[in-house]
Amino acid sequence: MKKVFFVNGGAGRVLCSIPAFLKYYKSHGNDFYIISESGMEFFVGIPELTDVVYDLSHKGVFESIIKPNQCVTLEPYREYGYYNQQKSLIESFDKLVNETDDHSDLPRTVISLNQKEEINAVDIINKSKEYHGKKKVVVLQPFGRSSELHEKSGQVIDVSSRSLTTDDYYYISEKIRKKYNVITMSEIKFKNDKNLHIETNLRQWAAVIEAADYFVGVDSVGQHMAYAFDKPGSVIIGSTFAENISYPNHFNIVEKKDQQKKYSPIRIEGIDSDLANRHNDKCMSFSKREIEEITTKILRHIKSKIGE
């Protein structure tokens, strides 16, 4: 009997599961299956995993794959080390998949790009250089998945407090744009925004981040892509915890000083989650002085990593 690992959620979660599956493959070969409820796009092209991954749209997957084997539902947010800020998302997947607390042998997340994606990314990078006339390119992801635009006010609202406000996005991007080309990674687009915007899929965004020089983002998928390609970057953290959702040993982590935020029990839910979200409501609301200090810290880090 083989194990059938179920993984779901957004692209960031899927990317964070890949190291654990590669580690499992190393010790078990292809004697397992993965059911990716969110689609297979980021498993495509990884030789060790391509032949063992399915999604629920495959006809007959229940009778041929699931029914004869043992289902294992992976929920890292319900893993003790995760909700106590002792493990990252990648490490919690490793705990659940490989049943270990030794994460020293975890490989880096892999994203396998094809030639078309890479060539298209170069075209986008060159377009940004023509657009702004600078040498280096920064990809900026200012808003998380749960954000939405309030049409009348023009303000971005994120109940999970993981996204920048509209004004802070403008301020940070304007300062970065003085010395670098800026491509905004966002489904939200403002009419008077001077950054370069492109409309494309997540795999193509991964290729753009790989081709860029630096990444600035929030708690969302872009930072996981940047980490996969060993790209330098800064991540602005709001209500969540860097130990869980980011890579403090790799990125420049920026957050509000001395804030007393509470862990929101994601996917455990209940009233405690709602109360935590209300408590954390101002975690991404920065004063003028705070946003100036954050921007200065980011600019210094960009210069130290890629120059001007």
C-alpha cells in the first residue's frame, strides 16, 4: 500500500511542500502519489515528482490511485511546531510527510521553467528597462491573496493584515523607482501608477522574478518564488510571523517595531481566529516615520545586494 499525499491551498503552500516531497522521493523512490487539489502547475517539470502527481480532474483517480492506497491529508497549519512558531511552512510539511524533526537535509524549493517562460521573462525585463531607463530591475508584490480594492476610496483592504496600504505602496515604489526599474506583481492596478504592470500567470511570474535582480514583497507567493531562485529580497511582514511564512536567514525582514501581534489560528479557525485578526488589524498600517524607515532599510539592502 502506497501513501497518497493530499496538498491544497494557494501556490505558496504548494511550493513549500515540494522540498518535503523531494526528500521523501530520495528515501522511497516513486512509491507514493501526490494529489494536488490546487492544480499541478508547479509540479510540472520536476523529474522526481511529475509521474506521481495528479489533480482531482483526472478521470478514474479515485479507483486507480486513491482507493487502493492510504490517504494522508497534509495540513501544516495544524502541526504543533507551526502554530507555536517553532517551524516554517516548509519544515512543517517535512514533519508531516517525512515524520521527522531533522530538517537539515531539506532541499531548496524547485521551480522548473521552460524556454518559452524564460524568454518571455527576458522580454518583460527588457520592457521594464525601456519603460524606466534604469539598469537593474526590482519586482514588487505589495498585496497578498486576501486583499481587495475598495473602488470608491481607492484603498486596498486586507482583513488578514498582510498587504500594504495603497499610499504605502505608492511611497515605497516611488522611492525604489528613482534608482531601479519596478515591475508590480499584482492583480490590482491603479490608473495613475507609474510602475510597469503585466498580466500573466503565476509560472510566468516565477520566470520574471528569476530574471529580475531583486524582489520586494509581502507574505504571499512571490517571496517563495524568489527564495526558490536564491534571489535577494526584502519581505514586509504584518500579522504573520517570519519564522512561519518566510526565510529570515535569506531575506531582509521588515516589520513594525515593538508590535504585540497575535497568531491567527489559520485553518483551525473559530472565534479565536477572528479575534486575532481584529487584534492585528493595524499591523500593516505604518506612520509616516515608520514607512520612511522601512523604505530606507529596503533601499540600503537593495544597494548592498545589487548595487545601483
